Amino acid sequence: MQQEVVLAMLAKEPSHGYELRARLAQALGPVAEGINEAQMYVTLSRLEKGGFVARLDAPTQRSDRKVYCLTPAGQERVAEWMSDVSWPRPDLAEFHMKLIAAAQGALADPIGLIDAQRRDLLRRLREVGRAVMEAERDSDAALLLEGIVLRLQADLRWLQACEMTWTKRSTAK
């Protein structure tokens, strides 16, 4: 379970693990099937030990459910994650969750996140393009570089689809 995703989801409002798991399931659909409630509570426990979340004493409908909220350190970590454009480190599901958490928690503009990510991918594509020009044709390095170019191009196309979706959402409001 990506800790930053959990932290970003808590930026919207204090929640217990079951609520967070349900929001993940709604955002990720079948991709979230492998995440169970126990994993969520393990992640929350680690985040609490790290000082990124705190448990609230707020009463819930079920007294056995622990409600968590972000600490200032957790808010700082979310802000750092929102501004991180390293790619391909985040998988598509993580970036998708970043967009959803940004919008739900009013942490950042999803279109702005997409633009920042696109700029970084275009920069990387230019760098790889220069390396392709220098590589010996039909070499092992040329094959690897071709794979990197294809991956970056696919990622850029997906970001274009993301932008179209989030633009429609913002104009529909």
C-alpha cells in the first residue's frame, strides 16, 4: 500500500481504514481488489509510528474503529508527493490516485499535476532522443533506448487522456 496515497486521502478528512479502503475501491475499481482492510490498518499503523498521522478520539458508530487524521509532518509529506514528477517510479494507479486525492482534498489542481508530469516526460524524451542519435544502430543499447522512447510516448498519450477527462470534469462543475 502506497503510504502517500493513504496520506493524501486523509487530507480530505479524518477517516478510519474501512472508509479509506472503500474510497480506494471506488477510485481504482478492480485494480483495488488486492488491497484488503488489514493492509490499510498496517499502513495506518506505520504512518502513526512515523508521526505522519494521529489517531482521533472522536466517537464513531463502531467503537472499535480508529479514526486517523494527518499531522503537520503528514501534510508536508503529501505536499512533497504532489509535487513529485519522477517517472516512471509512480505506476499508473499511483498517479491516478494522486489526481483523485488532489481533487478531493483540494491539495492541487489535477490539470496542473498532469502538466508538470508531461513537462518532465517531454524533457526525458528529449534526453533519450539525443542518446538514440548517438547510439550505434542495431546495438543492444539502441534496443533499450527504443523501449524507453516507446514507454515515454505511451505515458504521454495516457496523460493526454487524463487531461481530457479532468478537463471535462472541471468544466462540468
